[in-house]
Amino acid sequence: MMFPIMDIRTRIVFGWGSFQEIGGLIPIGRSFVVMGSPSPRQEALLERLSSDIGGDIEVFKGVEPNPLTDTVDRGADEMARYHPDQVIAVGGGSVMDAAKAMALVAHSGGSVLDHLRGTRPIEGMGLPLYTIPTTPGTSSEITPFSVITTREDRTKLGLRDPSLYPTRAIIDPSLTVSLPPDQTAATGFDILSHAFESYWARRSTPVTKRFSLEAVSLVRENLKGAFMDGSVRIYREGLSLASVFAGMAFSNTGTTICHALSYPVTYDTGLPHGFACALSLPGACELMAERDPEVIRSLSHAFGCSMGSLPDEIRSMIRSFGIDPRLRHGSVDGGMERVMGPEVAPFRDNLCVSLSEEDVRGLYSSMFIE
Ligand SMILES: [Fe+2]
């Protein structure tokens, strides 16, 4: 029997303080830098970046959390006019996702919505992309995915193509030290969701599964500590490494139903992505325990609990970060119809067991107060 084991095309540099070596990691040239909202910290990073890599720099600031199609199109327009040699994304997952989509649109024209809806083919970014994450979580710095929010469709839609792998990721866990506790917790649950969903994905392999389990263990060992005291190096390193492992796993397998169910929730309630994904994890674990107990045996072992207690352990962990593990009814407008739409089908079909429409309805309902 032969199957693809692992395919990661991003060259990854990892280490505390690796940002200090940036001059040797990104070539000199015309650089288009994509960043989030302006802040003193972002300015300090930008100053260091421009002094160490040299060359000409144009900066696009202000990518919002859950980046919008309008922002991507605006950035793509600026990028196309600037004619850079390379793109550098500095920030969280939203910045990485936006930078990939901007480069894609700048290269091929049109609007990002055409690519998200599949009416225009993905023809690559046309430029090298260097990523410098300041949060762990999405792993977008090493994945071939970009998720963009569309007001037109009232949800998030994703781009997935091998051409979207960044060229090189410079992962310096010391850049995550100032991440506030609530965002630390949300990004931790994003990692956990990637790891769980990759593990039970149809495309998982023995290698991606090992990476998933390692990510689960690292989140269990480090998330509480990083939430309580974000300045502790070992916790931040553990979470950044967990993000790399989960990213390597789900780059190859994709995510599944929990991510699909989270998109309308984040769109309507503003609940951060990681928590929105985590709300359906307990229900998904209960379902998987019935259909494929071995999966839950392995995941619960990595999470440090028994199979039967895994759903409640996840719920109590969510609660320990001040988030209610169940949503109020009516908080997502027409949610059930939205999660039964055609865009959810690929996520549903990517599960290692088959899911009926009734199963999806049940999972969606499990996110709400009974
Ligand atoms: Fe995610």
C-alpha cells in the first residue's frame, strides 16, 4: 500500500530570538509588508525589519481580525501598483491569510471573491512570501490556506492551493509574549481544533496523526500556564511548537466539521475563531467515540484524560478561560440553514466516518444551551 505521508513546502526557522537574525533570512529587495492595526509594538518590529533587510519597503497596515474581502482587494491593488520582489507578512493569522490572498489577486487580477467562490482559478501568488507570526494558532505561516470573511455571503470562505505555501516562516516564540490572556486562550483552542480535526480527517496519515497528538499534548501542557503568565518562555515555546505541529498535520489533511460550523458563529457573534471552533469539539468527540473509538482513545490519551471524560474536559477548559461553552439560542441568525449549505459539504466529507445531515444538525445544536 502506498499513500502520501507528508508534504510541507514552507521552509521553517524556529527559535526564541530568531527574529533578531532576520537580516540573513529575507533577501534584500522591494518588499511589500502586510501588518495588522498600527501599535507601538508593530512599529518597533517594522523598524527592525526595515533596518535589517534593507531595500525599499511599502507597508500595508490595518488588516483586521477575520479579514474582509474589501481589505484584500485594496491591499492587492496597492501591491500591484508597487511591483514588489517579495511579500512579508508580520502579525497574526489574519495578516498571513490576507497577505496570501492579496498576492494571489495582485498576480491574477479580479476580486478575491471570484477566487473564494471558485469562479476564477488560483494561479499562485507570483512572488515569494515570508511570514513572521506574532501569535500561534492559525499556523497560516506554514499552511497553503487563506480564510477570508465575505459580507456578501455572511460567512468565511477559504482558499486552498499548494501555491499558497509561504516561502519561509520565521517563527520566534518571543514575539508572542505580549499576546493578552484571552487571545492566548483563543489561539490555543484553534491549535487544539486543528489537531483534533486533522487526526479524524479522512486524509490523515500515520505521520500527520503523530504531529496532531504532539500538538494536543503541547497545548495541554502549556496553554493554562501561558494564560496565567504569558511571560514564561517555556509556555510560549510550547504553544508555538504546537502550532507548527498542528499546522504540518492539517496542511496535509485539511480541517473538518468543527471549522465549518464555526464560520457563521464568528460572523454573527464575534466570538474569536478558536473558541468558535472549540464549541463543537465536545459534540464531535461524543460522535466519534461511537463511530470510531480508537480515534478518541488516542486523542484523550494525548489530552491526559479518559475517553468518557474528554467532552467534559474540553468544556471545562473553555469555561476556565471565561467563555461559556454553549451559545444562547438566536445568537446566530438562521444558523442551521447556513451550516447545511454546499460550502460545508467538503468539510463534512473530509471526516473519516460518514456524517448524515441529521448528524450535522445534531452537532450544530450541541453548540447551544439545551
Ligand atoms: Fe482555525
